[in-house]
Amino acid sequence: MKCKIIKVKKLYNGCASIRDYVVQKCIDENKEIQVHYKNFMMSLTIGDLKNSFQFHKKKFESKYSELKYQLIDFKFRPDSLGK
């Protein structure tokens, strides 16, 4: 199965936040997401993507375009340790 790799710089309350349009695109294309944080990696299946939650309902505006998005949060549970 194909997957999309997302690198996050920080966690919010132990959660990795991913933009809603990225999550929706992966669901539509039947792709999993691999979240990389420091030396850790977490895999998110399609089921995980569909069962997400949001800390905030605020819409953010992109710095580079007129695109508005919300953040979808996933509890960060690493699959394995990096090297």
C-alpha cells in the first residue's frame, strides 16, 4: 500500500496535527500516512484517518495561498525507534 510521509516539528498535548485537506486526500486515494517526529515514526491506517479528532475548530489561513484549513489531531504513538 502506498503511503504519504509527513514530518512534524512539534507535538501539541502529545498529538501530531495534520492539515485536513492532506488527511482527506489520503482517504480519497486510499493511502496511509507515516508521521515522522524526531527519531520516531507512527503509521496511520485509513481507519485511523477516518477516526481522528480536533482540539480546535479554528480555521487557519495558509501563508502562501488563500487556502484555509483545519488541523486534525492524532495521538502520537510511535511504531518504532529511529536510528
